Amino acid sequence: MCGIVGIYSFDKNRNIVPILIKSLMDLQHRGQLSAGITTYDKNRKRLLQTYKDNGKVDEVFKINHKFKYKNIIEKYAGYVGIGHTRYATSGDDSDTLAQPFERPHGRLSKWFSLSYNGNLANYDQLKSNLENVGYNMTYDSDTEVIMHHLSRDLQENNPHEKINFRKIFNKLTNDFDGSYNICFVNAEGKFCAIRDPRGFKPLSYGIKDDLLIVASESVVLSNLKIDSFDFKPGELLIADENGYDIENYAEKNNYSHCFFEWIYFAHNASNFDGNSVYSVREKLGETLAKEEQFTFQSDDWIVVPVPDTSYIAGSKYASTLNLPYIQGITKNHQIGRTFIENNDRSTKVRQKFTFIKDILKNKRIILVDDSIVRGTTLKELVKILKDWCDVKEVHLRIACPPISSPCFYGIDFPTVNELYAGNKIPNYKDFCADSLFYLTYDGLISSLNKNKKDLCTACLNGIYPTQYGQKRYNNKT
């Protein structure tokens, strides 16, 4: 899971870099490892220019350093651009894998840059196929595989013919198994964006006055006061100086929308595929409360959410059961998401949270969280609540069914063994808690208000929507 954005200004005198950076700030929650942009301006010698580095968006673009920030905006000025915030699901954490990936070429139509959000389940096979015909794989990343495929297909295009982007992106569907949303710009100033045929991850677009914007989530457009529209799975947007067009590049397929976007990843203010993230999280909390098996008779019970994505579900859970709702744990936003961060989660948990002991002491806590992936966060939270805050009891309530199977489509838990519920039956004693209750699968589906055949819930039930996803699971890789 990453964040991608693309901007095309039909006013060629407009510098879209400040808007690109602002948009990446709005997508910071989707990836905190690195950030970058590629811009196009036909009036400069180097038509495409890429700037990227490891770090959060404000760090990479020196937002708190007035003169360095101004220099970046001026040096990389352009009226077309793409951007990326990275969350690593393949490859290592080095800055060489920061996106966008630029592919220089002497011919303008074949010099391009791309930003990518997703994961290819058949990456190993694709990599092997490329190496067998003489490609050098430098980065061990599925983004590199996509770059080589696009480059190869562009090379086949007759130099005297207009590039048929619909045909080029359609060819990807014959080879790729998995999730892939892409923003693309070439040195002719042509911009493209696609959503994969199954629609695993969200992708939105909007236009206002002279500005066309594509982004992983609608919150980007909302913050710019632009109405957003969903890309349908298998749709392609093409923009150039003559305008823009949206068409299907792939045949309609079965949808496989990732339910975890609504549960955890997406911004509270986003809206996609017919569902408001905020409304879904409210419904999850309400359904969790309706499925509650305990009776709370004494007056020392309080509901405490795990910051931040559990605030809405926790609040609705509490109001449905007429229980006090207390934000007794606060978050240090400089630390980042412990689920996304890959190393030493226990230390990050202790650094990340602050506990308001005065309002928690001697209470029975109903601790509401959005999900349990590896369990590290909850184990540390319960320990601190009991050892430091002197609470009487801690009861865990999870607004998602047990995650027991790996994801091969863009979420970083690719093996069973790293999952708390992967090889065991969940038990409250594992967390030193006093009870543990998960939302049921039926409760999840009803809260999403979706037909379950249109959702990817493979991490809950081990049923994968693509051939290679199922093959990898069967092989337990």
C-alpha cells in the first residue's frame, strides 16, 4: 500500500509542484518510508525531472526550511506531475526504491516516469521471465517489473504512430496477477492513470477549472475543494494538451475491493466505491456493540479507543451501549504507524503512545482497536495499562474478524507465521487481558454494505481472488 497522485494543468504557466507536495501530505498515512515527484515542462531542457528521497513528505521536501523548500519548487517546476509516498511491500528500505521510477530514453515518447500502488502476486515469475530474456533486475521490486514491461511495450510502438495507451495497458492484464494502480507521465507531456481490473485499491479523480487531479484517495480532492469521482476497475484516464478522456482498457472483471482500506488504511474523510470511510467505521463500532456478549452493570466501565483509526468505531461502540467514551490514550504523530513500520515495533509502541493515568486508574477498560495483525501494539498497551495505569481490567474489542492469512496484494504481511491469528486460536490470555472479542465476518460484511463477492477478504478466510494469490497461499510462501 502506497499513495499516488497525478496532476495535469491545462494552464502551461502554472507550477503544480506545491499542489503535488500538499497532495502527498494528505496521503502521508498511506506510506511513510519515502516520497517523491516527477514533473514535466516542455520549456526546459530536461523535460522530465525526478526528486525523491527517504523520509516523510515534510522532510523530503524541506517544508520547514523556507529557502530549501522554495528552491525545490522552482527547480522542479512543471505543469504536469506525478507523486508517491512509499510503504514497502517488496524490495528493501533503501532510498534507491523511492518512487517515482523514471526511465530515460532518447525518444520522447519512450522516456517516462511512473508511480505505483499495489503488489503483484506473481512477481517472482515475472522477474524470472524478464531475466531469462536478458533483463537486469537491479532493485528486486515489482515497480521495476512494471517499468520494464511498459518500456518493452513502448519500444514495440512504431515511431511514426501515435501511442495506443489503451493497448499498452491492456497488455499488462495478460501478465500481471495482483493489484496495480499507476500514474504515468512521458516526455511528450502525456499523462495516464489506471486502476487495475479488480479494483483492489481505491483511485479517485476530479477536475476544476484548468486542473485535473488523480489521487489514491478522495481526501486529496476534498481538501482542494474539488468534487471527486471513482475510477472504475479497469479504467484508464489519458490527458494531454487537447484535454482528457476516460475509457476502459480492460474487460470488466470480478471486483476484489480490499476491505482493509475501510478498516484501517484509508483516511477518515475519504469516500470510495460507494462507501464513506467515516460511516463504515461508525457502522463497525455499532455492529461490534450489538454483538457484545458482556453486560456492564457497575459504573467503573469506560471505553478507550486505540489511536487513531479506532476513534470512530470506539465512539459508536460506546454510544450504542451507553458507556462513557474516554480518549485516555493519546498518540505522538511523529512516530508513524506501528503496523507500517517494520522494525522494533515494541519500542515504537512505547514511544508512540501517552497514557492519561488519572482518568484510567481503577477503571475497567474496554479497549477498542480496528484490527489485530501481529499483536505487538495491543500486548504493549495492555501491559502499560495494567502495570503503570493501575486499571482493574482490560477487555479487548476488535472491529475486524481475525486476520489469519497473508496478503499478496499490497499489505505488508506476506507470511502466515507473522500473523497473531495465523497459526493459533486467539486467546485473551496472550495479551494478559481479561477478555477478547472480535467482530464477526457477517458483522463486517453488513457494516461495509457490500456484496461479499465484490470484496477481497482473503486475509480472513484464505480464499484469494487471483490464481497466483491462491497458489502462493497453498504453498504457504
